[in-house]
Amino acid sequence: MTNENLAFAPIAAATVADSDAAYLDEMMARVGVDGLTAAFAEPALLATIDQHAAAVRDALRDAGRSCDVGGLSAYAKSMAAAATRMRRPLPEPGFAPTTATAWMTADFPLLRLVAVCLMAEAAGLL
């Protein structure tokens, strides 16, 4: 490996981390803001989201992943893909449900994504 290759390694790593952070930001815009706003207003919904967050932590641990920007981004990508396979694509930013009642009946992938957003926010990743 030459010195030239070494100079580019940190840039490539930063690009991946930046891409993962950007994906988490996108999920926050699509579902996190509205989902968390509703959850913080309704304790039952917040409890549901917290249970989903525990399941995300367990899934990442079982996969040998950390609850860092890379692990949360990878998990979010898999949930977004699941939503698409279910023919329930993610809402565009500003078009997610806004009431706790609507979130309580939201599809599984959306609730998981809100949980990922909660975890990312709590960890200071957003």
C-alpha cells in the first residue's frame, strides 16, 4: 500500500459515515419527526415505540452490529425495503401520520423506523 492509498482511506470512511448519517436524517424527516411528536404526546404510543427500540437493539446485537450510525442506518434501510416489499412505501417528508391514533395503527416498518429515530436522537447521532 502506498502513501497515496493511505491518504484516501480516512476520506472513504468519512464518506460512508456521512452517508449513513444522511440516511438517518432522511428517516427522521420522513417518519421520525411526526412519529416522535405523536409519541411524546401519548404515553401508550411512546411505550410502543420504546418496545420497538428494544427489539431493534436486540436485532442489532444478534447480528453483531452496534447501535451506532452504521448499525442504525443499516437496520433502517432493511425496514424501508420491507415497507416497499409490502407495497407500503415510506411517506415523503411532511406526509407521515400526525396523530397518536394513526401511529398506533401504523405498519410495523414505520414503527420500527420511528424507534430507530428515537435511538439515533437519544445517542446524539442526529
